[in-house]
Amino acid sequence: MIERRVLTDATWRKSSYSATQNECVEVAITHDAIGVRDTKDRHGGTLIFDTTTWTTFLSHLTTRS
């Protein structure tokens, strides 16, 4: 299990396509983990994935497009 503290110093980013909207997700990427959170509720919770799981998820998305 990856602990949330691995994202303590991470830089959170949202898609440039969302411009000034706050109805999207933000992603933080570190060496050990990837965090995903809601821009409307940044303190409400964070999904944390290891790099292998995140890569698998992204590759699945690109094959479905």
C-alpha cells in the first residue's frame, strides 16, 4: 500500500484543456506513485496508484479510443 505522504511535495496538474474550469481532476506524478484528486474538493480524498497500475490504466484507455 502506498501512503499519501509520497505526494507531500508533488506538483499537482490539471489538463490545459480544462482552462479555468474546476470540474476536473488533477494528477501528481512522483517517482513512486501517481495521485489523482478532484479539483472541487482537493482535501476530500486522493486516489494513489503505483506506476505499473497507472501505466496499465493509461494503455487501456488509449487502446479503447
